Amino acid sequence: MTDFLTEELRAGLAQARKLAARKNARMRVKVGEDTYPVLRLWKDGFALDAEDAPHMRGLVDLYDGTRHKAQCLVIASEKEGAEMRYEYKRTTTAHDRAPLDFARDDEAPTGLIEHAR
């Protein structure tokens, strides 16, 4: 079907697809003070829009909406079409509290009842 479309119409459709993907992207990458929407995410990396994406290498933070998901060490892998791909060298899942430095007993009480009435 795209064989019958003019070049201007094809470029307009590609631009509309890219804009819709950026608008619907919940995942984003934060590098310093800058944030970039993630177009695609897979096990070993992610892709950003090639127009906006820096040729980054180093530590970035990955967010799902406002929730911090992971801290990643990345390298710019390759540019494919309108996407810039990045690969993880290391990924550390973000936690909402500090990890315990002791083994918690499975049968330990969860609370203390001070006054029984």
C-alpha cells in the first residue's frame, strides 16, 4: 500500500507514528537533569528517538511514570532508522527501602500489642 503514497505523505505518516509513540511512552530515561521518552524496551536495552537522543555512555536512571525502576550502566549501541539503541552493561533494580542486613525470622511477630482489653 505504501507504494502508491507520495513521499511527503509517507514522511507525514512516519512523523505521526513517532509522535504517537513518544506521547504514549510511560517509560523514560533520566540522564543528569535531562529526560528522554523510551520508545521500546527489551531485556538487554532500550531505544530512544534518534533526533533527541544523545550518544550517551554511563549511568542513567530508568523510570516508569514517576516510579524509579532501575539504575543502568549503558552504552550507545547503534542507530537503526529513527531509533537510537542502547545496551545495558549493568542493571540494578531500584528499591523503595534499604535492604536488610540480617535474616528475618519467618515466625517473628509483625507487631506488638501493648494493652489487651
